[in-house]
Amino acid sequence: MIGMAREQRLAEIFVEVADSLVEDFDVIDLLQRLSTRCVELLDVSAAGILLVDAHGELQIIAASDEHARLLELFALQHDQGPCVECYRTGTARTNIDLTRPETTTAWPHFAGRARETGYVSTHALPLRLRNRVVGALNLFQSAPHRLGDADIALAQALADVATIAILQQRTLEQSHIENSQLATALTSRILVEQVKGVLAERWNTSVDDAFAAFRSYARSHHLRLADLATRIIAGDFDTATIPAPASAPATAPTPTAPEDRTR
């Protein structure tokens, strides 16, 4: 996406984000959309947003798609990878060539798995407000194309938007509230992961399609993803009311609320 078309789309995205930043907004859904918009605007192959947990380790909270191999790449960065260095230094790491020997030497597990997944370069931008860093935006490319200064600046702007969405302006200076928000967001992601796995299994479909159906139902009924996921895991919601995705086999069983084994 280039020229005026990208500028217009960028303006639309920032309006979309501004409209979402209301009291009690759904942070998981917003960060999911931001990840998707990164792929759309920057012509990268995949994007993810990672937050630091109470133990100082990075955890995935949103991704541009839900493929297991991509999510595994984000999970590998709890102790090594560009996002770890980005978080610790507060400095962007961009245009990292995953095929170079020094990259493999620095991050052997991460670099090797990234290449196996089909990626040749990666970028990490800090989720930062002033001197405080709460996570990182991770981008992957499957084609050897360098991001220019303008693209990197745009990626950092989107990372800054994600930071504001996570912390919310009215609580930026209250560290105890910040920590609570981060912990809640990470817990919400875990619940959503459990639910999409349950639905994918019962519909016999991909986790991407299961998540899309789950998210579509939540949005159309004005429900937060975390709240709906909590009800499903607790057995308080009949998932038969969620329409199965078109990709689900016609003979697939109608999903119902998960049993105790999913708790």
C-alpha cells in the first residue's frame, strides 16, 4: 500500500482507534485489529504484540493470525530474540536478516524456527511511553524487502497507539493500576486461547476460523472477548448459539459449553 491510499487508510485507522478508546473498551479486540492493520499498512507478512508479565517475561497478547507456528515464534521470545532485546533496551531492532550466521548465533532457537516458518527478516519496536517500556511490536517478512525510515516510523507510531490502548491515558502515572491492567490483559489472552481451541476442535476447523466466528459473535452482540471467553470456560454460556464458520464440515457436531476438562 503506497501513496495517498496508505495515508487515507492510516487516517481511518487512527479514527477507528480513537473511537475504541472509551471506558471499559475491549483491549484484546483492539490490539488484534492493530496487528492486522500493521500487516496491511507495512506490507509485512505477520505481526504480533507482546507484553511483559509480572515475572519480566514477554507474552503474546495479539497476533495478525492465529497459526500455531507463528504463535510459537512469539512464545520463543520469552528469553531470547529481538523483542527481548527491544524490551530490555527500549530501542527498536529493525531489518534483522534471519539468514545471517550472526543472527543464528545470537538467537539460535528463534532464528532457526523463524526460517523454518518461512520468514527471512524481522523487526521489533518497543511499546514505550517516555522511558517506560511494557512490551514490543514484532513484525515478520517472508520476502527480502527492507523497511525504509518512513515505514519504521509508521510501525513505531502503531506501537505507540498500542501502548496507549493498553495503559489508558488516565492511569499512566499510577503504577499499581498499570500492573493490574497488564495482568488482566494477559489473563484475557489465555482465556481466549482456550476458547478458540475448544471451538476449533468441536467444529473440526482451523483456529483462525474458530477465532473469527467467536470474535464476530462477540462484536455483533456487544460482548467483550474476555467476558465471553470467561463465561464459556466456566460453562455458563451455550456455545451452540455461536454460528459455526463456513469452513466447518456439515457433519461437525454443534459445539456446546466445555466440560470441566477445559478449565
